[in-house]
Amino acid sequence: MTKSVIKGLVAGVALSALTAGAGFAQEVTIKMHQFLPAQANVPKDVLEVWADNVEKASEGRIKVERYHAMALGGTPPELMDQAIDGIADVVWTVVGYTPGRYPTTEVFELPFMVSDAREASCAYWKMFDEHMKDGEFADLKIIGTWVHGPGMFHTAEPVETPEDLQGMKIRGGSRLVNDLLTRVGAEPIGMPVPAVAEGLSKGVIDGTTIPWEVTYALKVPELVTNHTEFEGPALYNLTFVLAMNKEKYESLSDENKAAIDANAGLEFSVFAGGTQADADGPARQVAVDLGNNIITVSEEDAKAAWDPIVNPMYSEWAAGMENGDALIEEAKSLMQQCGADMANIDTYGKM
């Protein structure tokens, strides 16, 4: 054999080995898109942790590119379709930004339904797995489902009773929250949370409904001086998903699917909801340090003044759902069960 032939054979073998190695490694880039600035709590403490863990679990085969504050274009209500259409590979979004498309998730948005974000996020995942995975969310790979901490009011004028909201323009984040606002006498203004700061500064809205944790990133305590929180079950909660394009997931190797799956599901959902709720305290302290007026409605006063007005939402929501009453009772039961077993569930990132 001539030297040139031998060199050719050696080169061919080497190329084949490299190709086989590359095929095994399967370098994959995943574009993750969401609506908040990078320094906000969820991107910083939940999504970055998830992305880093996926890269680590895949031993570097998967790279997660992080696009914050709608950097890939579009608006927050378009994020779910961006995941379905493959504009982004993974999105984090408020389910209520697409009203009516995922109605079962709304069971956790009913007023005075949720007492603990970890328990509700756990129950939400269990109900997703039972009722939504092959139904409402069949065209997506859902990685996590969770709720934020207690929803509350942040307003230009003090709010202690529903009468105080009469005529106020208040931003709401979902169909059910806007329904609640209407019932208590406010004028609901639908807008994604990134628009809240501008809406408050320009007087387009008189206040907003959001949990404490996101107020710091939006500078809400600098724009309004009154905050109304509720003891006991939350006035409301919003539901979230971390969702992946299904075709992108299915295109992954088994090893890379395993890296995604290891960072998806019940434990991750509880981690995400719990982490978001844990950020309420430090954000609340910002308002305290500014000397803002924080009104705390007792559980007794909430039952007396607020609950009679908003409680009909339960029967009306149930009437619009198949087995709506059963879904409400299932959510309550699962939250109780999750609370009893939380020590065995709240383990993501702690092993």
C-alpha cells in the first residue's frame, strides 16, 4: 500500500471516530425565553438554576441560551405560542396571559383558595399530570407548574375594604383576577406585569395586583405607597408553566432527554413555587424601609367583607367546567396531602 493510501485510511478512521463521538455527545442549544429582566427573582433564582442544572446533568451536551425581557421579540401573551411554534425552545410564562386556553389551571387562581405556594405548586403538578398533560397541554412538553406567593394590592390610595376600590383602575394578570376586581368594584386593566411600572408612573392605572416578590424589580414601592396584604389564604394566585417545544424535546437523544427529565416534574415545580414565594419577604422589607403604608387584612375581616363578594366565583367557574366542583375539591385535597408530605417533596437542588 502506498503512503498516500495509508494516510487516507488513517484519516478516514479518525474522521469516523470524531463523527461517532460527536453523534454520541450531541451538542444541542436550547433557547429559553421569558418576560422579566434578568435581575428579577424568577429569572435569577429559578430559571438560571434550572438552566445551569440542565447543562450540568447533560455533562455539557446541552447549552441553554437565556433570553430575558422578551429579547427574542413578541409580547408576553405570545410566549406560549412561541414554544408551540418553535420560535423559542423553552418559555416561562403566566398561563393567564392566554385566557381560556388552559382553564383547568384556573382552579388555583380562585380567591382565598391557596394558603401555601409549595403545597399549591405540588397539587398543580399532580393535577396537570392527571388532567392536563394529554389534554390542554398536549402540544407542549411541560417542565414545571407552579404558583407565586400571596397575590395582593399595591395602590396609590389605601385599600382596606372592597369599598375603597370603587372606581380605581387596577391591573389584573388573568381572566379570574379581572373578574375578582370587577366584583369588588374596581375597573380591571389587563396588562402583562412588565408594563406595570410605566402604567403606574403615567397614571394609566391606580394600582396593581402582584405578589410582593416582583415589586422590587418593577420599583413598585417607589411608585405607590400603599400595599394591602391578607392573612390566611391568599386573595388570589397566578399559575405559571415552564414549557418546552415538543418537537425539540422529542429530537433529543435519550441521554439529553434524561437531563431534561431530571430537572422537570413535581420536585422542580415545588422548588420554583417555593423559591418565588420565599422572595416575598425581602421585597416587602423594601417597602417597609421606604416607610410605605402596609395594610394587613385579618382573616376574620377577609371572611366578613371580601369573601361574600368573591365567593360566587367558585360556583360560576365550576359551572363552566366539566366536573368543576370535583376539580375544586381535588385541588383542596391535594394541597392538604402535599403539605403533609412536603419534607419528601421539597428536595430539588438539595440532594
